[in-house]
Amino acid sequence: MTRPIVINSLWGFGDNIYLRPIIQALTQNSIVYTNSPYPELLRDVPRVKFYRTHMQLRTQLKNIERQPKTLWQPVPSSARSFRPSYMFRGHNTLFAELCTHFGYNSRSFKLSLPAYINARWKTNKRIAVIRPVTVRAEWRNLARNPLPEYITEIANMLRHTYHVVCVADIDGRNEALVGKMPFAHDYYVKGELNTIDLLTLVQAASIVVGGPGWIIPAATAANVPGIIVFGGQGGHNAPERLIERDWQHKLQFITPDKFHLCTNMRCPSCPKTISRFSEQAHDCLTKLEVTA
């Protein structure tokens, strides 16, 4: 075993799904300490220890405070420290950029999730997970969101043959709904689901639908089909940026007619209109062999 390693984690839920296989690889030769706000993503990985970080991010702080105090460990002074980040250079994916911090080739990895089981998602119908369009005060990315009516339209397509579940953490202040709430049979849109609930819901689903965000790595890691509808800020949020090409076989992407490849989170000029959206959505369901 070599010196312990400290991973000063990224904070996003999707970011931590991307970090999971990298940390798994690092534990082959070292004990790894991380301040991930989502330790549930690593509970099944031997030789991972957690240290507490202090932050003001609403959702992450809520999850940190759910953990038992005994989870947090002191970091040894001998540990080597890494602070992974996204460099947005060239045409690499986000995951490939994380791998470069540790000298890994992204092609040698695949995404996975811990095998949690939750009986609450047992239903006679297949489950469709819908992520409504929202905007967060802490990361006010207005540009990347798709038009909310597109998510609503797909939810309506699935309502008769799926048990539709809508998930978010909307409080009107830290996170707000954009447009109207899509149809669902069950709503968990006020942060009712903890991390394990959310992981097991995605794993139990037959399809996930939403804009770019954590549902892309989550669906990929769970090997669940997904339809991702894009808005703008394509310089950071295009399919080729967000997910490895080899991992895309269960995902379908719908992009605007004039996909704006800017990198401005508040770009006022990103055109989000998608011609023949209904037809494109039906085509995506067919390609995924998902019936509506």
C-alpha cells in the first residue's frame, strides 16, 4: 500500500458518480479519503474513508447532515492530496478530464452504482423517472435548460403505459420550477427522497427523461435508457462533452435546431426551439425499444 490519498471532491451528484470508478481504481493501492457530500455512492468500496467538509450548498449540506457523525474520519498528515476539476479544454468529455488528474485513460472505466435495494419502488407498471426543468440559486444555469414543455410532452407520452415519477428538490428559493410541472403519478419534488431513495429509483426505472444534469451519469451507471433534451450552452453541455461515446448506447439526445455552442450560463441568445419535437421523441422511444 502506498501513501493515503485525499480527494477534495467536486460537489455535484453527477460529478460524484463520475468520480466513483476513479476512486475505486485508486483504492487498489491506497486508502482514499474523500469529502464527497454523497458518501452513499462509495459505501460499497473498500478502503474509502470520509472526512467532513463545510459548505453552504443546500442539497449537499442536507445530505452531509444525514450521515452519522461516526462516518467522518481525520485525514492523516502524510496523505497526498488531489483536487479534480473540469478544464474544458479541447473536446474531452467531463469524465476524461477528471481522469487526466490521476493519469488514467477514461476508456478503461465504466460507470456503476452501489447495488442498493428499496421495495418502495415495486409496481405493476414500468417506472419512468422525470426530472422537471428547474433553476438553482447556487448554480444559476439558465442557458442549458431545455424548454420545459418538451419534458412535459414526453411525460404525457408515457403516462398510460408507465408509472411516472417526478423528482426534484424545489423550495422556491434555492431551487425553482421553470414553466409548469410535468404530469406524474407520484411527485417527490420537495426533496423528499434521500440519496439511497434516488439511487434505487433510478435503478428500478425503465426510462429516465430530463435535461442535461445528473440523470445522464446516473442512467448510464444504472444501465437504464434515457431521453435527454438539450437547451443551450452547448460548449459545456453537448452530448459529446457530458458522456463518453462508448457509454451512449442507451441514451437518446434531442438538441435544438440551432444548438448554441456557447459557454455562458446566462446566455440570453441560446435558441431552444426543436422542430418536429413530437416526432423526434417518438423516434427516440422506438430506438430505445420503449413503448409509449
